[in-house]
Amino acid sequence: MSFYAKPLKIALGLAVIAGLIIVPMNFNRYGLFILSQWAVMSIAAMGLNLTLGYAGQVSLAQGAFVGIGAYASAIMTTHGWPLPAAILVAIVLSFAVGWVLGYPALRVQHHYLAFVTLAFSTLAFLVFRNESWLTGGIYGISNIPRPHFFGLATNKPLPFYYVCLGSLAIVSLAVWWLIRSPWGRAFMALRENPLRAQSLGIDTRRYTLMAFAIGSALGGVAGALYAPLTQYIDPVPFNLSLSLDLLMMVIVGGAGFYFGPFLGAMIAVLLPEWLRFTEGYYLMLYAVAVMLLLIWSPTGILGILDRYLAERRTRAASALRAVAKSRLETVQ
Amino acid sequence: MSAVLEVTDIKKSFGGIHAVNGVSFDVREGEILGLIGPNGCGKSTLFNCILGQLTPSGGEVKLDGKAVTGLRPAELNKLGVSRTFQLLQVFPKLSVRENLILAGQEHQGNMASRLVGRSDAGLTDAANQMIGFFKLDHLADEPAGGLSYGQQKLLDAAMAFMGGPRLVLLDEPAGGVNPSMLADLKDRLVAINREKNATFVVIEHNMEFVMSLCSRVMVMAEGKVLAMGRPDEVRKNPAVIEAYLGH
């Protein structure tokens, strides 16, 4: 069984990637928009998964970092800068702000940290709304251009979907690298047992700040793509409810699982579309589904899978032990 | 023999309670110093003050003659001071090998190399050696949470040695460990002490374990040092008998 597991996983991964590239080719404009939105939200949720899922630092401010990235991108690209430069600025800016927001986490944890980040979220929203000389205030910023890459325009939905998908691929690889590096192990140690981590030389201060900064930077990347995706931004999408949505994506998908954010973003972005036939009942159904899921499996959807696999491994191991024991008895 | 650790007049109070009330001692290079005393006499608080987990209310800690009072635990660990805790502190979801890699990784390279370099920080061989040394070979890939209590205790101790420390403070390593595994543990500690020239301070209630392992024993009572000396001397000390047996 385990002999085939790795090639099977690779084949499945390639099939999903091929599907994401080929299937949307005959999607309509709206379908492509939804799928692009999924890619963008996956990036933001992956950032939060790093901060919350791996490093265990609660944040209710991820939506604000999407906003910071979106405004940086909108302001720069409407002034003629290319999108890659805007993404870079969005990364640097949200990394720096995320680093600073990490400082309270060195003193407060859990619910208290949630409140600190919630306050920051509100603050960011007020800046987006009130500093109209920079952000256009409640009128927002419109006519945000989509980029040209090597002479190819991406202003049609399909090419821009590929821009989002390509960015998601790059971020996914980077995050995969990060979590299997010693940093990923240190983040996990920070979440599981900070006291022991310190005694093993793990600089918990620095890793806490890094967890915040990197997670926030990914929020910035998502925002920098969100602006050219919608081509118009105002402060409303970046209020607290986006932070809560992103938190929900991470929790529902499975916090601390690599594929959790992809799944969580899929549910949060696509489920409303699938449940459209229920008309006004969509939100109620969604709420009930989330409640039931979290009662059944507090570790999210991937938590269910993880439990199932762990059980199977235990069963296989005890079967092996039984066989070994019976052989031993036969020999005697 | 020079002193690795010098502790001078360390005090720690919680409100009106003087948990540690002016303790001074030194630990000589290569020795195994036992630290015993009734429950609540301040042994663990003293450890936490030395290791920077608590800020002492007064006094000084010197490592190799340099003041290290008030350094953070991670900084002290980088200087070669390691510890185990009274309660088990392994990472249950990580495998035995990964626990050991985690325990050593911050002693390899710098922040940047730990990000872009190898995911095992080049420690797989060292971890395997440690696994072999503590006879945990058959469990190397098991999640640490699935091990028996005694095995986790061994892993916990092994983790303290991954960074190649000069000084290790062990807080009740024998607590809850069955006799045969205890013999293993003692054997391994003595081997590391001799081969790596690592210096130990061991808090322990198991008298037999302390008396046979340690070259010197310090006895604490009510936040103060009651006696210090060779195990056989301390055992005969009337003040020690008094503190242990009560009035």
C-alpha cells in the first residue's frame, strides 16, 4: 500500500494542476472571476495558516494586510508602475507592518492577542476610508490596470486567471519549502510548547515576529493581486469581516495542515455559488454546516482525513505486530 | 578544577515567600552535582533562576566566569547550557528523530541558513547517533507521543544533549521511570559525562540514584543550602537527617 502511496500522490497532484489549467479554458467570465478569487484568497489564507496554524499566533488582521497590499498595488499601478514592482512593495510593506504587529504577541496570547489584532484591523480600515488623499476614501480607486507580461496583455479573464494561478503556485512552493525547513519546525515548537522551545535555543521572540511578518506579507501578495482582479477597490471589502472569513477558511480547511487553506478558500468562495439555488438560505446553511463540522472535527476537514489515516496506520502496525508475534511463537 | 557555573547569593521571592533565599554554590568542570531537598524547598525555582526562566530578585550567575544573570533561556542555551523539565516536554506529534533534530537545529548555522539550507539542518546523522546511544533505534520514526513514559523520558534527556552542551541541568530525570530503564538512563548519563566531558546538575528524589550517580550532593531546605559535600558525608549529616525526617 505505502509502496504506491508516493507515485499516487504525485499523479493526483499533477492531475489537479492540469485540471486547474485546462478545465477553466471554457469557463465564462464569471466562472473565471470566481476561480481567480479562490486563488487569491488561498494565498491570503496560506499566510494566516502560517501565523495561526503553524506558529499558533491568533490574528484577526489578515484582511487588513490584504487591504494594505491591494491599496499599494492599486496606487502604484494606476501611476504607471508594473504589477511585479507593486507586488514587491506590497510584500515589503505588509512584512514590515506585520513585524510591528507581532510585538504585542510577545506579551499577550490567545483571546487577548485576537483583540489586539482586531483593533489593528479596525485602524487599517479607518485609514483606508479616511485618508482620501492617498486611498480615494469611500470612492475608492477605479480603472486599476491589469499587467502585460512579455508583451502579452492579461486584461481578459483567462490570462489574468493564469496570473493568479501562477502566483498561487509560486507562493505554494515557497510555503512548502518554509514549513519543511528548520523554520517550520521552530514555528511548530512555538505553537506546541514555547517554554521547551526556548530551552532548546529557539529564539521564540524572533520566530514569533517572523511568523507574523511572513503571514502578513502573503496577505499583502493576495491584496496586490486582488486589486487588478476586481479593477476597482474601496475600503469595504477589507473590513473585519474579511479577516473573519479568512480565519474561517483556515479553521474549516484545517489549521496547521498544508492543504487546509486551499480547501477552506474553496469552500468559502465556491460554496456560495453552488448553494445559489437555495436563494436566501445560503448563509444559514453555511453557518449550520460550519457548526456541525467544528463539533465533529475541531481540526477542520483535513483533521478528519488525518484521524482516518492515523487510525489506519495504527491498525496496520498492530496487524504487523500480531503477525510477527505469531511467527515468533511458531519458531519456538 | 575550574568552576563552570558560579552562583552567588541568588534570591527569588514570590510576594512574601522567599522561595530561594540566598543560595551560593559552584559547579566544577566535569562533575555531576546532585541537588536534593524536601518538596517546595526551592530546587526548581533555583533552576529556573539560573536558566533565565525566572528573573532572580537578587544575586549573580556566572558561566565560565562571565555574568549571565537575566539572559533569556534561548541565549543561555546557545552558550551551552541545556536542561530537562520535571514534567515531560517532548513534542508528541513529531517523530523521535525530528524531536532530536529540532533540539539541535538552532545550534547549526544562522537564521538565513536555516531557511534556505537543508531541512534537517544537517543533523540526521547526529540524531541517529543519539537515537542509537539511547537505544531508541526501533522507535526512530514513531511519533514521540506514542512512546511509553520511560521512553519519552529518555528522549527528553537525549534532546538536552543535541546541542552539545557543556552544562546540563536535569530536573528529576528518574521520576516515574521503571528500575531497568533507570539503570539505562544512569548508564547513559555517566557515559556522556565521561566521553563528552559534560557537566551535570541533577535534581532528584530517588536517593539511590543520586548517591550512586553524583560526585557531590547539595542539600536545600526552605530556600537555603543546608549541606554540600560527598554523598557519604551528606548522608550522615545530622541537619540533613533532621530536614528529611522532620522533628
